[in-house]
Amino acid sequence: MTATTEIHCFDDLLRAARTLRERQRLLFVFAGAELPADATPAQRERFAQGEGGALVPLMCVDKLPEELQSFDALVRESQQFELPGQPWRLVFTAALSGTPTQAPSEADAEKVLNRMVEAVKSGALGAYLPFNRQGVPVQLG
């Protein structure tokens, strides 16, 4: 993606990926939230209200832009893999660029997805664009 691309919703990201000269592969890490065992009563209360907690990667996938119609389609697909009581709260996104004629391979994507999962676990999230379940970009921190 270019620095001038404005992303106001997930579908903006999808449109941008489809218009770039180099073929793209989009990467997604879906993260839920857990309450740490040593949480304070105030943290527990916030968590009960759907706020706070520690991000935990739940699942990941890569897609070519043409394999994905919209954010709603991604949400529907993700729901097939959600475990009961463990919904994802954020999806972290990244894009891999290929060449004008070839998108990055699934093997290339797997390496980066593994790094993304580790980044979510460690809280090193600055390189990824997070979206909430409504497809709206989220600013963390």
C-alpha cells in the first residue's frame, strides 16, 4: 500500500489492494482478548464490560484480494472457525507485494503470518492495521 492511501474502513483496504500494480496477498490475524490471572478488580470490571484485556491470536489466514468480496464476507468466513465463547475482537492486517504478474506465494505468506502471530502475542503491533468487527480501523494505545 502507498503512504497516501486513506483507509477509513476495511473495504477501502480491499479496493486499494486490488488497484496496485504489484499483485498483493492480504494477511489476517484474528485476535481475542483474555483477562490476565493477576488482573485487578478494576481491570476485571472493565473486561466484563467488553474493554481491556490482553490480546491473544486466535486464528490467521491469507487471501488474494480477488478471493475476498468484502469485510462482511471475511467476518462470515471467520465465524465458521470461532470457538464458542472466544470471539475475535480485532483483526490485524498486512499486505505482501509480489510482481505485476504474480502474487506472493502461500509459503511466503505463512512466514509473515507466523511473525504477525508472534507480534500480537508480544504486543508489537505498530506494523499492522487493526480493524474491529465492524470493519473500522482501530487506533491502539
